[in-house]
Amino acid sequence: MESQTKSYLTVQAPLASGFDARTTAAEVIGGLDLTGKVAIVTGGYSGIGLETSRVLAEAGATVIVPARTPAKAMAAVSGIPRLELETLDLMDPASIDSFVRRFIASGRPLHFLINSAGIMAAPLARDARGYESQFATNHLGHFQLTARLWPALQQADQARVISVSSRAHRLGGVDLSDPNFERREYDKWKSYAQSKSANVLFAVALDEKAKAYGVRAFAVHPGLIPSSGIGRFLKTEEVGVKPVKVQPAQEDEKGKPASNTNSDFMKNTEQGAATSVWCAVSEQLAGLGGVYCEDADIAEAVPADSVQGSGVWPWAIDREAAERLWVLSEQLTGVKFTI
């Protein structure tokens, strides 16, 4: 029985998808018709979230975009067909539950849940429960949201949950003994890295628990995107690496990219949204899940001492850590996520 379980796990290794860092979300969609599909995209009114929403909606899906202030988001999503604005604050548990009640009451299944909203390198702040803001927003809020939406995901029959992570997870894993920096000195980058590792661990645990019900989960590194609004807390000198000239991708014998990774390639939002969309809709991922993806492909697993910019580090895909984080998340949110 143990060997059968292990064989069912998705290998954390590239599929040679045929896409690369330059691929756009629209190219991933191609001519796919998503009529009748329903998506929720948190953060779907700015940056890569907005492009994700636009591409899914233009392919025929109904897209619900929750925002803390829908009136402010309205101008950004104007003109996008089949898009509905809603109210949601990921730092407010009551707001999450209220949003979900309204969605569940609509009776609609949920085919794609794309947890794209997030904050990065924020100064120390805490929610009403005392939880550190990056961990609360990037992980705990999405954990509660996904748990509450479970009936709609199960109803969809073959749903996918996408957690937008970051290559910043390489800077450190989740401190399960002090996730809210109550006993250690706050560091905004360690906090961000922890929340992004948590995103990957959540995908690992959720996929393992939910795959029997036709729900698969993925984590995504969208790439380096200087135009993304997530960097609003950064100082000018912290914005990131300078754009670099990208060398042509090496091709295999069929003319397809032999390597899909260029970790320092600065993407635009159309390219940054590609991996989220690919994980949501690609038939290449049928029957697969629980993996970290980048450049519209499954990423390579790298050792803890790796110095490369691409791939996924071991602390983010550790199955035992993923289960421990799941239990801790239930305790911190007070939400029992039973599948």
C-alpha cells in the first residue's frame, strides 16, 4: 500500500511543457473555451491577478474578483466580460466568511480558485488577532478562504486551487514554533519568505487530501515582475534586479525549449500571469498536483544549498512540514478544514 501511495505523487520535475519564461497567459489559453467555468481570483484587480482575471474571462469563464474596496477596483476591471466584483479582506476572518456565504448561496460550483493576492516585505503589522500581516494575508487568509469554499470546489468535479508563491521561498521556511514573530526579531524578508514557503506547503497538503475528490492544488512562482503592485512597500533601491538580456532558449530535437527557466528574466504582467493560468487550465497537468511550478511548467526540486535562482527548495515541499502547517493553520484560524 505504501508503494502505491508514493507512486501516486507527482514528481517535482519539469514536464517539458513547450512553454518558457516568455510565454504569456493568452498563449497558454490559446483557443480554449471556458464557457460555464467559474473562477475566483483574489487580487484579481491589479498586476498579474488582473491579467489572470482578464484572460480567463475572455476565454468564457465567469470570474469573481474579491477586493477590500470594490469601488476602487471597478476602474481596473472595467470592460472585462463576465467579471463580478465582490468584497473581501483577507486580514478579516469575518469578511472571509461573509464573502464565502454569498458565493455558496449562489449555488455555483468553483472550478478555479486562484489565490493571487498578497503583500511583500511589509513593515511589522498585526491583525486584530495579533497575527503578523504577511503570514496572515498571504497564508492564513487564503487557508480560511479555501476551507470555506471547499463545498463549491468539490461540487465542480475536477477543480484546481492555485497558490501564488514566489522564488523568495528560498530565503527560508516556516517557523512553526513562532510564525507570528512573537519571540524573534521581525525581519520583513524572512517573514515574506515564510509566507511564500507556506503557500507551497499548503498546495502540497491540500493536494494530498483533496485529490480523491477531484480537486488538485498547485503553487506558482510568477517570475520577476517590476510592474507588479506587490512591491509597494519597497524602497527604490529594493525594487529588484535590473533587466537583463535573455539568451535564446536551447531547443530539443523537436524544436521545443529544452529548458524553460531563466530566473533573472524580467517579465511583464502578461508573462507573469502565464503560470497561474497554465496550472488552472492545462491538460498537461491532468491527474497531477501538489507541485511548485514556474515558467508554465513544473519546477525542478533543488537541494537546500542551491544558489540558483530557479527551482523549489526542500523545506517548501516537505510533506511532514506541510501537515504540521495544516494543523497549525486550523488552530490559528479556528477553522477545521476537514476533507
